[in-house]
Amino acid sequence: IYQDPHVENPRFKLHYGDLTDSLNITKIIQMCKPDEIYNLGAMSHVKVSFDIPEYVGQVDALGTLRILEAVRLLGFEKKTKIYQASTSELYGGMSENKNKKGFYDENSSFYPRSPYGVAKIYAYWITKNYREAYEMFACNGILFNHESPRRGETFVTKKIVSGLCKIAKSGNGKLYLGNLYSKRDWGHAEDYVEAMWKMLQQQKPSDYVIATGKQYSVKYFIKLVCKELGLKLSWKGKGLNEKAYLNKKNIISIDKRYFRPTEVDTLLGDYTKAKKILKWTPK
Ligand code: GDP
């Protein structure tokens, strides 16, 4: 169990909160009178969003509105700065909206491919709208995938690392995965949190892409983890029958349960604006 160091800090206070409950959100903001709000609250799993789309709309889309509207109603619009966790899922991996270099940047158009992406696009626009309509200091950070040891077990990086570590340690176990060929621009969560904070320290609010500018496939990620663990895999078969073997034992298979009804095949971000204005680069 991860022990959060802030729990020991008397200046750190937790409040019960729920993004689907306007009164509760308004009350917390009224009590805390915050200088900065970072809205990282969301149902953030793309595949799960296909199972509970209405809930995702309530939390990820309208939850953002509830925060913005609470700040406005309380008259805090000149005091409270707001960071909205936008996402590379807004781009949907479509090829026609990439920039000349083949990347997504702040000027690329959106084409979300999941209820998660669609809810987040509402949150993106309502943040921008409140900025323009009420001159609020509100920023969208369009963050590409960011990982850490605290990443949820059902996200692909953590699932692969945990699964292969168990297999390496015990010699037993098997991993079932979905699309091995989708490509992601994976960064480190610690770097990305620093970028969020930097956005709120600027003179003017704006929207920023935060990415590494490099992408790898899920299969390549498996290769890197195996290299780290000293596992020698061999691959056989194609499509749903593709399998990986370790000492002739099948340790990775494909399960169509992990495919999304509509997939984002490729994500690659151009963080030129963040580099120039925020002086941010991924470490
Ligand atoms: P996402 O980019 O926000 O959807 O983050 P994920 O870590 O959930 O997925 C990254 C990519 O890995 C997506 O293109 C998935 O389709 C792909 N993928 C392949 N197998 C799996 C799996 O077993 N679980 C998850 N979560 N993703 C998988």
C-alpha cells in the first residue's frame, strides 16, 4: 500500500467530494477559497467508458461545468485559477488532423473516439468558454498518456509490467491483452504534473499540449519490459491468434474483450508551445 506523505501534513486537508453533486462542490470551494483548482477528477478508463457512458458524461463533462460555475457563482472568478485535465483522446488518432510534422498540437482539430473522449471534449470547450465569457484564468492541459508506479492496474503499461514481473518471479501466469499495435506517446506523470502547475503560474491563461514527441507500440513496450526482466520471448501467429512464448510456454495471448469498439490507433504530441512558453520539457 502506498502511504501518501501528505496525510501526515497538517496543512493538507481532505474533504468528501463528488463531481456529480453541485452543492457539495460549491460548498467545498466556498470553504477553501482556493487560489488554484486542479480538476483531475474523471472516470478516466477509455474502455470502461463504453460500459458506463452516461456516468462518464455526468462526471467528466458536467463535473467540469460544476466547478467552473461554482467559482463564477461565488464571485471567485478573479481569484481562483483552474486547471482542466484535457486529454490526447480528443484527437482520436485521426490522420487528417495531424500537423505538417505528423504530430498533434494545439491547432489540430478533434475527433474523439470514445464516450470518455466525447465527455472530455465538452469539458475542454466549457473551460475555454468560461475563460472567454467571464475572463476566468482557466487552462486546458492536453496531456498525452502519462504513467508512473501509481498507474491503475488496468491500464496497459501497468498491466504489462505487473503481469510480466509476476511471470518472471514465479515462472507461472499468463497475460491477456488487446491491440498490440496501437501506438502511444507515453510520458512520466511527475513531469506532467509540473507542467500543470506551470500553466497556472503564467501571466495569461492558455491551452497546452504536454507530450514527449516520441511514440511506441504496445508490442514494443512489452519488448522493453522483457529486456529489463531478462525474459526472452518468441512470437507466433497473427491477429487474435498472436501469442508470445517463454521457454515454449504461452505467456501472452490476445483476448478480444480488451479491444475497444472504436480504437485510437496512434497518438503523438508536439509540445513546442509548452517548451517555448512554459519552459517545459519532459525529463
Ligand atoms: P488509453 O490510451 O488512455 O486508452 O490508455 P490504456 O493504457 O488503457 O491503453 C493504451 C493502448 O493500449 C490502447 O490503444 C489500448 O487499446 C491498448 N491495449 C492493448 N491491450 C490492452 C489491455 O489489455 N488493456 C488496456 N487498458 N489497453 C490495452
